[in-house]
Amino acid sequence: MNFLEERIVKDGVVKAGNILKVDSFLNHQMDMRLFRQMGEEFKRRFADKPINKILTIEASGIGIACVAAECFDVPVVFAKKSQSVNIDGDVYVSEVESFTHKRVNRVIVSKKFLGPEDHILIIDDFLANGCALQGLISIVDQAGGTVEGIGIAIEKGFQPGGAKIREMGYPLESLAIVESMDDATGTVVFRPQP
Amino acid sequence: MNFLEERIVKDGVVKAGNILKVDSFLNHQMDMRLFRQMGEEFKRRFADKPINKILTIEASGIGIACVAAECFDVPVVFAKKSQSVNIDGDVYVSEVESFTHKRVNRVIVSKKFLGPEDHILIIDDFLANGCALQGLISIVDQAGGTVEGIGIAIEKGFQPGGAKIREMGYPLESLAIVESMDDATGTVVFRPQP
């Protein structure tokens, strides 16, 4: 097991309905030493890519993205969730369905901060159905930029998002891929990684 | 002028209605070298405080809080905005009025991550009317914790939030305090700092 898988086993909590609570270190309370390890691991996995900017989505992606960005020495842009119907023409927009909150969010990024010259690493904390990720990919496409890679902390390997994104040909690296969970025993099984 | 004031003069944009746009480096695109300078400056200003945790609020406070937290070698907890009416008993709640979005948000923090043993540095990107900050202070009070300090990137000194918080006796450090702005000339005047 790698450092993140070990941490999930130690401090993650499996709940009924295939819910994995990692709020003690990842997405409510945030362990900065762990985040630094994740940032360095992303840097190692995407070392050969000409990344000049990291794109993430509010809120829980921002912390990981910022620490990773320090490892890459690049700026971060975070996509904002917007409920307003009137979006002016200065932003890229995509619609993202949230399974957690059962609603569709608009996700926006100002056109000032993404363009054809950008080589983007997309970072997020979770990958399940891949809706947020597809929204971010769409925004990079609208900007004419290049998605050089996608770095995820925890992928739920039993949900379809990861397979879809890999089929589309994107270099996707998830630091921990959960194959299955059992809330009765609290066990988590990870997909073996090279 | 310090490094943040210089950056505001260089890249900030003054708009009508006392709006200061700093989205190219602070709260949409985020310049991590600047964030590291801010984190180190907060560490210098609060060097004598026994801070063991940083508290911020989603979304744009998270990046600054995370980089500052690396300087302090402590974890971050971010308060979540919740529109749900049903809040279970496991969270601290406060109501925060948003002047930007003209609505009241509930702000919540899980009781697991704040308690009487915590010595908190509150971090946020902006201070204007102080509503978000008062919500965070209320949450630390509910937890029985201690607010050791408050670190803000940009304070609008012509709005009442900063004065109110200082009158309450909290050590408040804003890296740049804007005394006045003029959208016709684009000029920003800062309050002199020691």
C-alpha cells in the first residue's frame, strides 16, 4: 500500500451506501503533510509533461491543487460553482451534475485565465461518476488548451468515471483506487498499482 | 508598500462600487509564490502564538490557509457553506450574511475537528463587513477553543468589519488595508502599517 492507501485504512470510515468518509484528513480537516506527499507524487507521475497551470474545482479540490502547484511551481485556477442563470460572456461554462447534492451546478472559469497556450493538470480530491471532471475537461477544451494530465486523490474504481476518462485517452493518475468497500467490516480493497 | 500592496497596485483592478478585482492572483487564479510569501508573513506576525490549527471558509480562503498551514506545520479545517435546513447535531453552525450574493448562508464545521484544546488562527482572503469572520469566531467559541489570531490578505479599511473585530480584542493582521479606491483613476490608497 502507498502512503494514501495506508492513511485511508487508518483514518477513513466506510459508511453504508458505498460512502467513504475521509473528512479527518482530506476534505474538511486537511493534513498538510499528507497533501505535500500527494503533491510530490503527482509531480513524479507527471514529470515529463509541460504543465504550466493547475485547474481544480471548488471547494475541496483547492487545497490539494495549491500544494501540488507549489511542487510544480505553477499557478492554480479554480472553477467556481455558480447558481446564477445569467452568465456573462467572459466565462467558460459547463454543467455538472452533482450526485451528492442531487442538482446541476454550472461551473465557470474566467476566459482571462485559460487559453490555447495552457498545458493543464486537472486536480481533484474524488473521482466517482466523473461528472465534475468532464466539466473541467470541457472548460479546457472550450479554451483551446491541452489537458496534460488528471491527478485524483481517491478514485472509486467501482463507479464508471475513471474507466470513461481513461477510454477518452486522458492520462489519469489516481493515488488510491478503491475497488470495493464493506461497511459491515469497515474494510477497503484497493486496485493494485504499479 | 509591502509585497501584497505592490501586487494589488500592479494587477488589481478597481471597479465602480468600491469593488477591487484581484482574481488574477488571489481568488480565482492563485499565484502560489505570492501565497507562500503571505504564509511566511502570517507566520512572522503570529510567531509568539501557540497555534495548532488554521480555520478558514470555503472557497477562496482555502488556498491561502493551506499554504500558511504549511508554514505553521498545522492542519487546516475549512467551514462549509450549507444551504440545507436540516443540520444534524454533529456540527457547529453559524449564520453568515453574504453581501456579495445577498443571502444568508449557514456555515458549518464538524464537532470532530474543533474543541477546547484548539488554538486557532483564522485565515481569509477578504475582510469587509466582517460577517464571515464573525461566523468563524462564533464557531471557535461554540467549540470552546481559543482564537489566537486572525490573518487576512486584503481588508477594506473603509468598511466596518476590521474596526469591529479589533474592538472585540482579537489580534487581527491584514497584509494590505485599503483606505480608499478610485475607479476613475484606478488608484488604491493603503493604510500605513508598521
